[in-house]
Amino acid sequence: NETTLLLKDFIVEKVLNNNSNRKTVCIQGKFKDKSDLGLIILEKNAFKENDLNSEGYFCQDTKLRTFFQNDIYGNYECYPRSQINGVKTTIIYPATEKHISKYNQQEVHIVLETPELYEKLTLPHLAKEQFNLQWVYNILEGKSEQDRIIHNNTSETEGFVLLPDLKWDGITKETLYLLAIVRQRGIKSLRDLDEGHLPLLKRVRDEGKKKILEKYKVPGSQLRIYFHYQPSFYHLHIHFTYLRHEAPGIYVEKSHLLDTVIDNIEMMGNYYKMATLPFTVREMDNIFNVYETNGHIKRIETNVENIELIDK
Ligand code: M7G
């Protein structure tokens, strides 16, 4: 499936999400002569401090278009040379319905998942429907992204791979984002963790911090190290982001700091088997239907008359 996809062959069908704050846009479309749907995610890059000099923005090739000049105030659009003006681009092809739903802007709700609801509703749903983990296995088995790996612990029980996340270019320190993927298979998420996993979790934390300090000169005290619940991919992995960077998905309703997780398990070995874990669901997700059918959540009525009634 390693065919080359060209942007010039992309036929836009729908803009799923256009976030002016994050300067990202997600577009659904088709590639010429291909029948499957594709997704393209474009993101304007953060400024690199290395580019703020006479070889970067302030070089001869930079063009300025003047909007206006008024007294001491000048307003322009700047066109730097193309190498520093790149747009981070992610292509997902072929994209499934689940990918499209993931990137669609839509109503979100919080569900309180008790251990009983996890067993009864979430788990059977996961067994039926989840994202394919092939990309994870490709990394662990040495088939993809091998040149990006920055640390590889090959122990069967405590081993993991540390590498730049898909969302990071691997260079710009300002937006540092790495992922630790554990080697052990079958640990689906935070929910599965217990005292048996403490050595693994501590190893990921300590070795991860050490490698990131060595390679990127970011100390452990400036790293946000966390799990997502629910994750998109049910093979245990841990996110490492730069504290200064407001990375996507660091919201309280989705993130659990690794240090807190370790501490909770140390106090109570089966903490995550007993805890009620909140998580967010979007109305387009199939799991929303599962929780809705069982009476745990209600869809927002978009009908204007209904909204007026609720307000009164
Ligand atoms: P998650 O918490 O399961 O889901 O994290 P999220 O996407 O809702 O955060 C999975 C993480 O893996 C995300 O941060 C993704 O950006 C990252 N990721 C996903 N894929 C398909 C890849 C990939 O192919 N390579 C790498 N390096 N990272 C990926």
C-alpha cells in the first residue's frame, strides 16, 4: 500500500474541520482514478527560532506585500523562501468511516465509565470495532519509521520503542511530541494496568526522560507524560509532549499523567480496575449509540424549537 499519492490528484469533497486557532484544516476527498476516500490534514507549522535571522525570515528572498502604512505602523503579508514556509501534511489513504468521524467537528459528551459499564458496553464494542494496529506492529517489528526511533528497549516484558509522534516533524523543539509504544501486546489501555505493570511504566518514564534530555535537551521537568482515555489505538502507548507546547489532546477529560497513574497503582494495585473513568464520546461515534441505547447519554437536539423549549 506504499503507492505515491500526489496532492495535485486530490479532489476535494468536504472540509471536515477548519481550526483557525490551531491553523489546521482536515479535508475529505478522493484521489484521481482511485475509488476510496482519503483525508488530508494540513497544519501551518510553529515558528522555529532558528529561522529568525538573516538566513531565514529576514533574508533577501523574503517578499513583503504592503497592506497599509500609517504613521509608525506598517502592516504586510510576508512570503519567506519556500523551505521555511512548509505546511505539515498528513495523508490518510484509504480512510475509513471511523477516520472521517474522528476528524469531523461535532457534538461531544462525557460518559462516566464504571468498571461494570466498561465490561458490559465499552469492551464488547472495542472487540467489534477499533482502528487497525498495523502501524504499531510495523514500528515494533522494524518495518516502518525505523530511522525515526530514538530509543529501543528490546526486553519482552519491559521493552518499548520511543519515536516522534505522527503529529510531530521530529525537529521543531517548540512542538516536541514523542510516543512510547510498549512491546508487550494485549495491554489495551489504562484500564488494563495494575501493579504488575509498575516496572514497565517506571522504565518508560525514566528512560524516556533520559533519552529526550540527551537528544532534544528538554529536561524531564518540562515534559508532559500521559495516557489518553479512551485512546484511538488499543495497544498501550504513552505520549511525551513539551510542557510549553499546547499539544492537541491534552485536555483534562482525555489525559492521565503517567506519574499520577503510577502513584494511584502504588497505593491501590487494582485502581484502574475499580475506578470510574470519564471519557468523551462524539455523537458520530458508534460507541455513542451504544451508550445512548442503554440510556446513559442523550443526543443534543439540533431542532431550533426544541432548543427554545429547553431554554424555558
Ligand atoms: P491515541 O491516544 O491512541 O489517539 O494516540 P489520539 O490520536 O486520539 O491521540 C495515538 C498516537 O499515535 C497519536 O498521538 C497519533 O498522532 C500517533 N500516531 C498515529 N499513527 C497512525 C501513527 C503512525 O503511523 N506513526 C507514528 N509515529 N505515530 C502515529
